[in-house]
Amino acid sequence: MPKPLQTFETSEIIVTFEPTLCEHSAVCLGGLPNVFDVRRKRWIRPELASADEVAAQVERCPSGALKYMKKSSSTQVV
């Protein structure tokens, strides 16, 4: 059974995580460990960095499991 899409939101950015695509490369964890921390139940906390920092880290996701949409520009990055 596929795992559901996870959504994490602040006033500036929405981050989504699609578990079925994740390759577990840990690029997100290494780049912004305060935002991406699998030891927490709510493992993505985009409010702990600027929307630009979070977006830049999400863009480094090699599998495409992480995506974002900035609320100000409404432009989704795939």
C-alpha cells in the first residue's frame, strides 16, 4: 500500500514529501539538519529556516520526493 503524501506548511512555503519516491540518500538531513530530522514525529519543520534556505535544500533532493511551493510566487518546483 502506498504511503500518503506528507505536507508541511509555514506562512511562506509549503513542503511536500512523497515517501514512495524517497531513495534515503539523506541529502536533506545533511543540508539542513535543524529542518529535516527523522528523529522527530513531525520530521520536516520548515519554520526553522528561511523559505529560501528550505527551497534550496529541497531542490537538492536527488529522488524528487521533496517538493515545495512558495506562497508568495505560487511557483512549484519539481
